[in-house]
Amino acid sequence: MDAAIETVGLKKTFPAKGKGGAVEAVRGVDLSIPHGEIFGFLGPNGAGKTTCQRMLTTLLPIGAGQARVAGFDVAREPSKVRCHIGAVGQLGGSDGPATGRENLMLSGRLYGLSRRDTLRKIDEVSELLDLGEPLDRVVNTWSGGQKRRLEIALGIMHEPEVLFMDEPSTGLDPQNRANLWTHILRLKERGMTIFLTTHYLEEADALADRLAIIDHGEIVAEGTPEELKRQVSPEEVAQRIQREVPSGATLDDVFFKICGRRLRDAESEEEEVA
Amino acid sequence: MKKLFTEIGLFFQRKIRENVRQPVWIMSGLMTPLLYILLFSPLLRNLSHPPLTTAQILNSFVPGILTLLAFSTGMGSGWTIIHELETGVVERMRVTPAYRFSMLAGSVLADIASFLVPAVLVIVIAAFFGFEVHVVGLLILLVMLCLLVAIVSAWSTAIGLIVKQIGSLAAVVTTLQLPLTLLSGILLPISLGPLWLRVVAHIDPLYYTVEASRVLATGKLWATSIGVAWAVIVPLTVIVMAWATRVYRKAVA
């Protein structure tokens, strides 16, 4: 059987703007993600994660290389791809002035479901993602965690084969984040392939079956979280200066070993550049 | 085809619902034309001797006000689309298999609806003060102005998607709005001006609708100016809608 997501030499270069030169955001990414897996796509801000996800979800034309998602060529059959995937962007995208039910109704209908099927589906996804109580309130009044679950619900109204999520837990407190993780695992149980873009190491560690680390537009490591952590020796772990006594290798150690800096440092660099 | 109509209906409904839940905007949309009639039209009274009657003033001023209303109603869509870019709504819609044209057409139609309601109200209120209502002429005029709303709304959406920032959009819109309004002859007929001004006015699409609107409002259904207005407005609608759909296809926050 085909992989759920497959890319060969995926590239994207943004043309020069103003003073800055052309930016090679993605420089040849090869991925093969089997069905039913949660695949973590990990890297610091600006590493090319979102650009990759935008290309795979047909939002951005592919620069070079090939990509197949849910069995369809992303460049040649974008509308087929759109029918078979769900995508939850970083910004969410729910309609604030509309109620949760109205949001879900619109989403279901746009994916081609009939009114009646959509109504049935709304009950199903709101149970799956625990949307119950605020469903008929205007989304502007919802809490961050509720909103995030709604936005995932919007992306799965049509039972997509592949669900893309870009930084789903950004801005959530630890409790809501853990809660979100439980819900993401529920989706996996339903057989959905999940492409999870994140810069939270713990998130990739907790959820991903396999993951790839991307830095400066290139994949620098790929494997299960355990495989990757095994590559880091205890001495290297000991080098990490931390208040608590480290219990073992973390994905941050993996990132450090490969990229020569901590993920948090990589991010503050990004901020300085910006 | 069924998919197209269903989607346009869904996007239209979404926008209308949003508008209805923000009654402040409906009020302000209504106030502008009424304020023009109330605070500006009395200035026109003494422009000629003997002074014009209220009915005469309204007869020449209301058609222009309707054009202005069409123009400003359509203009607002750029602000909305930037908000939708920033909140991820555009991106969410673009990952669905919905036609990009439906997304545009739904919001354009919603703008048309939010033009028609205050427009009819203005006509009714003006009629109360002596504005002569020629039903057929006004209906044709409203159809023409709906196309104008479509042009401006699609244009504003496309510009919003291109510049992506409220500040830049405001700069583009205010730079264009004043010259376009002045050259259109909405406030005072361009025929009062010198030759060069009358020539320059021809680059302003609003000029043609304002000229036609004054004729249509008198109940006259055919004149050269009406034909010219259609010849400008119809192709312009097609061109701008096609262009804005293309911009929609590529838009990323």
C-alpha cells in the first residue's frame, strides 16, 4: 500500500524581497510516512516546517521535487488532495462571530457533506473532541483549549485520511495541552494519519510514533523518539546544564548533538534575526 | 454547477450572519447616506436663482448618493479579508475543496445585499421629502450599482490579500477614494468644471455610473450615457472578479 505522505526532494525558495536575498526555506526534504502513524515534524521556528506543511496541503505551490499525499500528486491533483486531507493551521481559522455548530456546519458542507450528514457528524466529532457544552455559543466566547479542539473538529468533518496540524498546542497551558494530546491520540485510534508540526519537544515525544528533525530547511535526523534518544550518550546528557537531575536523553539532547545548539537557543537566534 | 451554487450560498450566509451580528456596522452604513442628504444637500439650495426646491435637490443628489453608497459598501471587504488572513480563516477555507471563486462570490453577494438594504431605505426616506420615484429606472439603476459594488468589493478583497496589512490597505484606499469621488461628480456635476477636468473624469469608472444614474433616476431608460455606463461596468466586473479569484488562489498569510 502507498504511503500516506511521500515526498522526494521537496524544495521551496522564496524570491528576494527588499534588501534580503532569496530564502531557501526548504532544501530537499524526503519523507515517507505510512498510514495510521503520528509523524512528528520537529524543528525550531523558521526551520521550514510550516512551509513544508503549506506545500503538502496545497496552500503553497511546490518549488521543486514531488509530493504525494493520500495517494494523489499534490502539484497535479490539488483538489483531490484537498478532499482527502484535513489541515489545522497555526492560526486556527474558526469564525469568531459564529457559533461552534455554525462553524462545523459550514466546514462539513464545504467538504461536500449533505445537511443531514453534517448534523450527524457534528454530534460525532463534538463527542470525540468534547465540544459539547459551548457548541451553541459564539466562538469568540470560548476558551483557548476549546477553540483549538473546535479547529481540529473543523478539519476532520469529512473523515480525512491524513490530518495536518501546525503547532496545535501553541498558547495552551500545560493542563490544556495534555488534554489536547489525549484527543489527538483518539484520532490516531480511528486510523487517521497525523502529520504534527511542532517545536515542542515534549509534544513530539509524547505523541509521535516517528519523527523527523528539520533545521535550516533540511532533515537532520529521523526515527522513533527512542531510536533518536539512543544516539545520545550518557556523557552528552550530563553536559546539559539543568536544575533537575536528568533522567535520560531527551529530544533536546538529540537536537543539540546534531545541530550543535539547544532548541531554545536556536529559537532565540531566530528572534534576534527577526 | 450545483457545487458552485451551494458553496456560494454557504459563504453568502456566513457573511450575512456576521454582518447581522455586528449591528454597529449596519447602523454606520445607514448613517452615511442619510447624513449626506441631511447635512450636505441643503448647501445645494442656493446654487441657482431662484433657489432650488428640496425635491429638485433630491432629484439630482440622491442618484449620486446611491453611487457613493455602493462604492463605500464594497470598499469595506478589504478590511474583513485582512482580518480573516490574520485569524487563519482564509487558510482554513483554502484547504477545503471549495472553489476559490465561491469564496469571493459569496462575500461579494453579501456586500451587494448590505448595499441594497440601506439603498432602498434612502430612496424611501428621500421620496418622503419629495424625491420623484421612477420605479423601473431606479430598479435598473440598482442593478447597475450592484455591479459597481461587486467591482469595488472584489477589488478591495484582492488588494487586502496582496498588501496583507491594514495600514497599507488604508493608504491605498484613501489615496484612491478622494480623487475617485471628486472626479465622479457625485457631489457636484462634473459638467460645471473646465474642459480638462471633464476629460480627466473619464478615467474614473464611477463617473460613468454617476452620469447614468442621474438619467435613470428621471425615469428615462435609454440615453448614450446609460449605454456607455453598461459598456464600462459589465466588462470591468468580469475582469476584476477574474483577477480577484486568481489572487484568492495564491493567498497565504
